[in-house]
Amino acid sequence: MKPIILIFGVLAALLLSGCQSTNQQAGEGPITLSPSVESRLQTYLANPGSSFFAVSTNGKHHAFSYCADGNVCEEDGGGVALRACRERSQGVPCKIYAVGNRIIWQGAANSGQRIEKVKTDIGSGPLTLFPSAEDLYRQYLEKPNPEYFAVARDGLGAGASFCKNVPCTSPGAKELAIANCLQRYPNAECLIFAIGRKVVWQGKVSSYSKTIPSAATTIERWAGETDTVICRAALDGPQATNWTTNGSYQDAVTEAKKRSLTPSDCRTKT
């Protein structure tokens, strides 16, 4: 039993040291997060092993760190998140806002409380898109890499998320779309409407303009990309087997077929 007691004692000392370091880096005083930073809290929570969320003292910049599943991570009191935040904040100091899913910023309106994850259900039932939501959906379809589009059940509000680098595998995209929808309409019930350029809403969808934007009317996205990029998107990730069932990047599949590429060809390129 003695070795176990000694090991426990060392762990307790390390944990105490880590807590003290984090407390020293915790923010204090009143703070208001920008809508963008507020939404990114949901991206942070969607990552397995979310560890530290850092925010600039003006609430306009952020960064976070997390420990991927199966890895042993040793975080120095949020140092990784703090350094990344400072690189973005243009000289504004950064402090730790949350550890795990709990807000530790002393002075924040919800200090000490847990951050609740948003629900990411797919919508169902009849839906009529208002012009504001329809216009946002049209803009969403025209982006190079649309990921998720969320709509309020009443069709008024909407929010979206996009991917900068293909393949799009980072967690949190659907949560970000929902969070962006809720930023515009805080009391709405926001639900997933589309994944990529594929409408997944289960029910009749109409609009006041009588014409719902579709992927067929968007810009040709993939024609200028290399075979490798096309294949990664068409397979929906290097290890994936999707092709005809790839709803997010079916247009990439179409382009791959134009180039006479097959799933087998693409797997050798990714």
C-alpha cells in the first residue's frame, strides 16, 4: 500500500500546482464576449477533451486547447490557449475564461457556471423560409466549403458554419451553426437545415419568394482544384469510404467522375 500512497501524494501535489497556475491566469473583472467568441464556445465544447478557453480582456479574441482522445496531455495551466490567443489579440492581454466546461473568469455574469452545449437536432415538419434566412442560405451555398446551415423553426433566423481546409474533419461545425443562429435569435429553436449543400430538413420546405436556393445555382467550386483535393472531399476524409452517399461534397464527387476518377483511384491519392 505504501507505493500507492506515495504516488497519490505526488499526483495531489501536481494537481494542486496545476490549479494554482490556472487560477493565476484566470480573468477577472466585467467582460462581455463578442457574438463570434460566444459562438466559438460551442466549437470548443464539441472537441473531446476540451481543456482551456482563453479570451482577450476586451472579449473580441479567443483561442482554446483540447486533448484528443487517446492522448496523454500535459497542459501548463492553459499556456497553449493563452499563447494562441495573444497571437490574435493585437496586443490586448488574454486570460483564461473557462476550464473544461466551467467558466472561471471572476466577474463574468455566469462565473462558476457550466457552459451548456447546444442541441444539434435535424429539423422536421413544415418550414417556410423568410427572406432574411433565404438570403443567408444563398450566401452559404456560394461559399467554397459550406458545412452546416441551421434555421429557426419559424423560418426567421439562421446561422451557418464553413470550412477553410479540405477535408473538413474538425469537430464543432454543426454546433457553431446552431450557436450562430441563436446569436441572431436568442429565443428561437434552431435546427439543422442542411449539411454541406444537401438539405436534410425532414418535411416540406417553402419560401416567400417561391424559389428556394439550391446547390445547382451556386458557383463551380471544384473545377480549379487538384485531383488530390477533389478526392479528399469526395471521400469525405482520407480514411472514409463515402462516395455516392457523401451529402456534404457531392459536387466534388461529380467533378471526380468528370475526371474519370474512381473511389479506388482516390484512395491512392489521399
